[in-house]
Amino acid sequence: MNQVFAGLPVTVFEAMSQLARDNNAINLGQGFPDAPGPEDIRRAAADAVVDGYNQYPSMMGIPELRQAIATHYAHWHGLNLDPMTEVMVTSGGTEALTSSLLAVIEPGDEVVLFQPMYDSYLPIIRQAGGIPRLVRLQPPGWRLNEEMLREVFSHKTKAVVFNNPLNPAAVVYPREDLELLARFCQEFDAIAICDEVWEHIVFDGREHIPLIAIPGMRDRTLKIGSAGKIFGLTGWKIGFVCAAPPLLRVAAKVHQFLTFTTAPNLQVAVAYGLGKPDAFFHGMRSELARSRDRLTAGLTSLGFPVLPSQGTYFLTVDLSALGLNETDEAFCRRIVTEHKVAAIPVSAFYEVNAVTSVVRFCFSKNDATLDAALERLSDAIHR
Ligand code: GLN
């Protein structure tokens, strides 16, 4: 069998959700809300199933969704995307990433990545024959700097994968870092594959800036988004890739043989959702920020050292100062079996065998769920 995949563990998100089910635990691991999602958007999907069409939609996505994506990004970020040649709908953010990576990387190409990184990047890069050049970001800021980029970028660099807002570190990168990365991409003629699935989940008045909007990046960036994240409907698996035609054309050749297309009725509903007024998105942000604050306050009062969360569904805690004498993985295994709360060990976001002391909790939950989890964790760090 193929050694890249045969040697892989089951993705931590699935493994932890399975452990949560097995142990009847509250699942603060995999990132998904426990609210059912906006009713009008779900209703639009239901109507489209019953009254709409249910046959193969066009491979690139239904025209009204491609138009809605272009209009949405024009409105929010001033981007000027041609819906027919620069926007593609995929079956989720993960497929968008895989289509983009396979479209760009050839054997021997170097690819710059920042750890912590989402666990799908590395196996796909390896399968494509790419050579990862890993940068380790440092807490608590997780910021980029000139020295770290100078170390990994070279004339062999084909691409950089950049996740902003960053899961699991919950950082929203400021313009300064984006401009720095853009400068390196241009100096070394590299393509940026930007995982921006958390673009709308930003807090405290922060603004997400897409790398594709930074001068010099328009024609060398593949921008990836996810309706599942934007609307809290993670099971829908509707993603997007936006890129200049020479890049998108090739990503589409991969997409056509990975999934070919995506459920048309859900596409109709996402097209409707993307046009909702700004107040909807701001309301969602403040709701999630409130949940973040509730979990932060609760964990802090239990003695957990909580790191700040600027965006995403997640916050992290650094266990190193607690003297627990266990890895993040052992801690997560213990709390899911003994305390019935699932979380994600951040070591899963590093190249194999990295040990960290950081654990990620998902806060996109009802107050009652968060309170019950806190109750169960009350003696987790006093052994
Ligand atoms: N992005 C989600 C998370 O970080 C997981 C998505 C998945 O499991 N495929 O929790």
C-alpha cells in the first residue's frame, strides 16, 4: 500500500470524537457548534432539496454560489474576483486544500509550513513529492518574523501554506505579518496557499485580512474558505477556492477527480447565506466571543493557564507550568476517560512525535454544555 497513507494515524479530530462517543464525554475536541445553525439557511437548503434540482451541478459550483462568493469577498475585503474564472466550489475546506496542494506541488518542490499546522497539509504535500520546510511558531504570540522566514525560504521554495486565523493557536495575523510573508513570496517567486476557513470567526473588533489582498499577492495566492465554518454548519462540507485563472484552472483539474462537484441544494443555501447583512456576521462573532469568555473564565478559575483567543472556535491552555508530569496527549486521554471531557492535544499539529504541553478546547457550545464541562474538569489538574 501507499506508504504515505498506510503509515498515518487516524486524524486526531475523528479519533477524539470517537473517544468522546465511547466514553459518553462532552466533546470540546473537534470544532463544531452544538447549536443547529441559522434556521433560514437550513430552510433554504430544505426547500432546495424538495423544490430545486438534485442532479449534478456544474463542476465548478452553481453559478449563483460562485457569484455570491465573489460578491461576499468584494463587500467584506474589497476583492475583485471573476466568479466564472476565479471561484471554485469544493466539498469542504479539506478538499479545497488538497486540490490546491496537488495542483501546485511537483516532486522535489519545497513547501514552507508553519507549526502548529492543520494535520491534512503534510501528508498531501508528501504524496505530491513536496519537501516540507517547517517553521515553529512560538507562543504566546505565534507571530512571523524575518529571521524565521529567511531560514526556510530559498529559490527551491515552490509554495507556502499559511493558515490565518490560525487553528489551534487562535491568532488573527496583523497586516505587518502578512506584508512580511508577501515580501518573501515575491522575492522567491512562491505561491501562497491560504487556509482562511476561520476568516469570519474573529473577535474583539479584529479584522481578517486575506493575504490575496496584500499588494503583489493577487496572482500568486489560492484563497481557501469554508461555508461550514462561516455558518456553523460543519457537516455541509462546502468549501471554496479563489485564485487567478492560471492557478484555479489547475486546481479544478484535481477537484474534478477528487469529488467532481458538491450537493447543489446546499450550494443554493450557502449562496443565500453569504448575502446576509453584516449584522448577522457581527452577531455571530459576539455570540462566540461570549462563549470564549465563559470558558476562559471557568478554566482560569479552575487554575488552567489559558492563552488568549483572537479568533476561531478554540482556545488553548498551556499545562507546562502546572507540574502535571504528563504530555498533552496523556492529559487528553486522561480527561476524556476519567472526567468525560474531550479536548485536542496540540502536538497533533506538529510533525510526528512532537510533544507539547498545550491543549485545545472548543468553545462554540451552549452555556449549559460549557458549564457542564467545567464542572467535570474541576479536579482535573489537582491530582
Ligand atoms: N477543522 C476542525 C478542527 O480543527 C476539524 C475538521 C475535521 O475534523 N475534518 O477541529
